[in-house]
Amino acid sequence: MMMSQSEQKVESGKNKRKEILDDPSSNAQEEPPVSKHRLHKRRQRKRNQDRKQNALTELMNRMIESMDGDPSASKVENLYSSIPLDPNAKNHFWSKVPCMCDPCRAVMDKAIADDPKLDRDKKYQTKYKKKLAVMQEMGKITETEKEEMWTKHGRGMDDTAGVSLLSARRGQRKAWQIENFAFLLTRILKKRPANNKPLTVVDFGCGSGNLCLALAAYFENVRFILVDMKPYPLKLAERRSKEAGLTNVEVMQYTFSPQNLNDFCPTLDANNAGSGNNEVVAFDVGIGLHCCGSFTDMVMELCLRRGATCIVCPCCNGAMTSKTTGGYQYPRSSSFRGIMSQDEYLGQLSKSADDLGNYEAKCLIEYDRALWAKESGFKEVSMWKLNPTECTPKHHVLCLEC
């Protein structure tokens, strides 16, 4: 039987790969010697990296020296306590969460996702599966490794059930994050008087609801408002909520800036007096999981204006520049503002905070935010680490109570 042109190309590619694998001399070629110019460039890059690291170390030492009054500051990471999770409480929590709200079990099907988006996800997963098969065929991975990689990174799919919301690895990490926020929210609820009105929680930058849909399923008497700037993730969150039968979830599209915070939520006094603005949202707890850069600072300011408890887990500090900070002043606290300039903060400290090799820089940035919270009027400020820290490299959490 004659092969088509496309089939001939595929067969030719397979033969070439087989020749490379079978030829023991194919990998025996020595790398060409590195030119003097390249060696010079390498040394130059190394010197520049060393200069930047030395400047960062000097800046962090300045900050640490100014923290002498804090007894826990002998080692910066000791400022943060690991959230103490109870295995029994975790099991009880997940027993009340339906599949559609569980990041490890939720499936995006035609009832939830728009057809073009669902088709795109399926094509991407098919492509990834083929890539793993080619890697196995070329001898780069074994059959076992292929299955492990698909289990870890792939999203299960079939024609009827759709596509898994997240891969197994991402689903597990998201589940860990949810467990930590459930602990903190339980802690807040226990402090409230029994006769208080039901709690209202706003999830800032909610995406498709991976965090707060699970929380809403467990905390049935708490009202959740999911806010995001993008319409499609909100559509997914709303559909997932209805599919799960939740009656305590609302969604809201809003694009935040330092200039329109008052439109979303004026100060507590003005809010209680009645502002006449129907868009105003009154809430008791603000949550921000991985609100990028200065968006974290907007969430903290909104909670302060409202007199609400604030739980933030910041990320993407390295993306902040003088053009993207929305007019906020950095460092945030007057304590650190006296020992460094905004250029030093943005150019050295925050830019390094996303580098896992500069863990102390991330710790210091969130400590600066905690100091700002104390200076601004939050009565209780606690600093936590998500448990386990493997659930995300950005695992520092600030819990601020008015």
C-alpha cells in the first residue's frame, strides 16, 4: 500500500531518530572549544551578578539591623510561623466539598466551559501526550517516567467528561493552599460574637473560583463575593457554583486601581452612613491569594478602609516598577523608608524577591507590609507560612485584623 506524503514524512522522522539512537558515535562529538570572547562575556556576567548580589546583601543587612527591637528577627524566616493544620480537620473539610469545588476532582465539561476553550484545552492535552510518546520513543524517558509525567502534569480527559480542571500536581498544591485559608477563616469566625450577622468575604482576584468555591461549600453560612477583572474566569466560577448547588456565592467584575478604591468600598464611616453608590461592597473579610505586586497593597488598603480583616498571600513582587505601583510609596513602612529609597526597594529588593535563591528578600518585603499594617491601624498582625511550603514558592501570608 502506498503511503501518503504526510505518512512518509512521519516515517522518515522515526527512521532518523532511530539512526541517532542506534549510532554510538552520534553523541561522541566533542563540544567546540569556547572562544576567548565567550569566556570574557561569562566572566563579565559573573562580575555583574556578584555586584548586584553584594548590593542586595548590603541592603538586606541594613534592614535586619534596623529590626533589633524585634526579638524574632535574629533569622528573618523565623518571623513567620507555619500554619498548624489538623489532619482530622482537613478530612472533615474535604468531606463537605463537592467534586466541582475540589481542585483535585473538578472537571471542565460543556456545562461549565465554552466550547472553543474546552476544545483548545483538549488539543493541548493531546499534544502533550504525543510529546511524551515521542520522548519515550527517542529513549529520553522510560514508559514508567512517561506515565509519571502524565499523571503529574497532564489533565485527564475523555469525550464525555471533558478535561480535569487542574493537573494532579497543581490540584494537590491548590488543595493545600485551600486548607490553610480554611484554617485562618475558622480562626476568624471563632473570634466573632455568636449573635453577629453572617460574615461576608470578598475574594480579590478570584479567577475561576479555585480557592473560595471550596471555602463556600464548607462555610455554608458565610457569604462569598468573588471579584475579578476578567469576565471568562468569572463565568466559570459562576457556572461551577451553580453546578455545585451553592447559594452563598456571588460574582462581580471589577478592575481595581488606587484611584477607584473608594467606588468599590468607601471608608467604614462613609459606608455605614450610606454613600448612595449601589456598587459599594460592604464586607468583613478580604482575601487575596497571589494578588500580583501592588494589587496586594490595594487589597490591604481596601480592608483597612472597610475595617475588615485581611488575609493576603502576596506574589510577583519582582514585577513592580515605578510605572506599575499605582502611585504607592515603597518601602511601605516608615520604618524601612528611613533606611532605603524607592529606587533601591524596586530595583534591588523586590526584583530579587522572586528568586528562590534570595528567600530573605521575600521575607523582608512581606515584613515591610506587616509593619505598614501596624503603623496604619490594624490592631493584630500575624505572619504565617503556608503548610507545607511546597504548595507554592510564594507561601508568606499576612493576617491583619482591625
